[in-house]
Amino acid sequence: MKTHPVISDYILSELELHPLVRQCARSSHERIDGLGYPDALAGDEIPLPARIVLVADAFDALTSARPYRPARSTLAALAEIREHAGTQFCPQVVAALEELARTEPSLVVPEPAAQMHVASQMHVA
């Protein structure tokens, strides 16, 4: 399981892609505290695009229904991600996601009623 980022990087190396694509494929499972994989990168060693992909992927996973659990609400997903800022996730990327949810909720929550609810809840928090 933990070798798939290296395999992805290898497969992508055969294509003419922007280097950011390979960085994201290889490093989007690295954790800000260095406990991720495949290279155990930490902090700023992890390319910023990969840190962004990690948070976006986690948010998508949390807010999507899975066979083993229902989707979480946007607020619950943001709270879970915030709880892991500084260990699993880059605090600056988490802050940017929260700011985006506050200022441009349509980019984070597609339903209009949910947009107003998220914006009002995050303003209070």
C-alpha cells in the first residue's frame, strides 16, 4: 500500500507533465510531522502542492459517503482536519481551506443552503 506513491511517480515519469504533477503523486501522503510516506518528509520539505492535495483529498474523503460510513458534514470535516493541523496536515493549508469555506463557500459546499450555514457557523467559530 505504501509503495503506490513511488509507483505513481515512476509511471508519470514516462509522460511529459509539469513537475508539480509528479511532486503531488509522490508526496501527497507525507505528513507535516514527518510520519508520512514514502520519504518521511516533514514541514517545508514537503512540496506545497502536495500539502494542498493531502488536505483536499482528506476533505473529499471525509465529506464523501463510503460503503462503511456516511459522509460527514462540511463543518465536521473541517473540524477533523483542524484537529490534525500541525501533525498530519500543514497548518497554513488548513487555514487557507477554512478561509475559503468562510469567504467562498460555493467552492467548498455545492448546495446553496449549506453554503449559508457553513459561512454563518464559521464566522461564529
